[in-house]
Amino acid sequence: MTLSRPGRGPILRVGPQVAGGGSAGVAGRARPAAPRAGWATEEQSVRGGADRSVRHTELDAATAAQRRLRFPLGARLSYAALDEDPYPLLAALRASEPVSWIAELGMWYVTRYADVRDVLLDDARFVTGSPDSPVRDTFGLQMLSADGDLHARYRGAAQGAFQSATIRARLEPAIRQAARRLVAELRPRGAAELRAAFASRLPVLTMLALCGLPEQDEAALRRWYDVFGRALANYRRDEEIRRAAQAAV
């Protein structure tokens, strides 16, 4: 989830809600440690960020230098390493830099559960309606990119269909039927890659049932899902990914 303070500039990235304990804080002005696996050098981070055609937040040189000193882990964190395996990197941030400026992504990361919860519940100081949000860039203004009364109106229109009682009454039989069919398809094979054969298909079949669409549309919905998934993680603003997602909307 991306958030920003109204009129305050940079957006905020809320990391996975994994309990880490402790209170919010930022690292002091320690000198960066020697690079480790998954962490880019300061030079690599700056160079990688400069190659992007669209920057989330333009920083003056003094502010950028100050943040590199104050948030040494964030200064060395590479996009490629986060994409490959974020969990050890997020664990390191939770341990010593739970609120960090990620230079290569041009955004803030908050990684401790208590801090994430405080940010999500504080709609007076933090908002989702950032023009830099990949959600808004892909889908425009809607429930996940609006705040206040407008968000409440969007949410109210969709809330009924997603209440637990409604899901159980309308969708549980269809979900069970789809799950059983997918398992039955696995048996003759003897072996299968579980994510591709089951875990990634069941949510798509569930959405087809929710929208009243035939199962024959599974392949089309899967393509859209994958295109949107790449777009919503497109914090580097890759133009090819943006165009593919906007064409699929």
C-alpha cells in the first residue's frame, strides 16, 4: 500500500504486516556497513535510480545525502533483491531501521506491524490518494486510491458483496466445487507444480463465479490478473508495464 501526507511530498510504502515488536524509529547517522548479499552499494543505488524516466520523488542533493546517512540500509537496498526475495531484507529493516527511506524506489518503507497499523488507521496524516500510486496510475480514482467520503462511497457500493455471510452463502459452494475439480485434475498426473495447477487458478475461478462469468473465461482473466499484478508492483514506473496494464483496463 502506498500512502502520502497531504502537501508533504514523498509517498510511503507499507511493508508486509509481520509482527516485529518495538516502537517506531529510524536509524541514526551511522556509516553504512560493508555491502552484503541483497544490498546494493550507495553508488549502485543512486545510479540505478537515475536511470528511471519517472521519479516518484525528486530530492535535492543535500536531502538525498542526508537520507543516505540517516537510513543506510534503505540507501543500499536494491530493487532486484527485493523482487527476488524480500523477506530477509524486510527482517533486517524491522530489526534496525523499521522506518526507512528506500532510495532506489524513491519512497518510505514501514515494516513493523504496530507502525503499519498506526499508519493505516491514521487517515488524518496519511492518505492513499497519491498520484504516484501504481493502483491509481493503473485503475484511476476508485476505492483503493481514494480517501474520506469518496472512499466511503466507493466502499459502500461494494461492501455488501464481500461480507462474510454473503461470501459463504453465494460463493462457498462454487469455491468448494472448483477446488475439488482442480484436485481431481491433479490425480491422473501423479505430480504437479501446486501453485500453477491449483493455488493460482482457484482465486481466478472464484472471481469468475463472483462476477457471474463462465469458467471458459479463466485464461483471459488470468492474463489480466498477471498484467495488473505486474503493474501494481511497478514502483519503477516501467513504461511498457504501465501501457500493458492501462490497455487491459
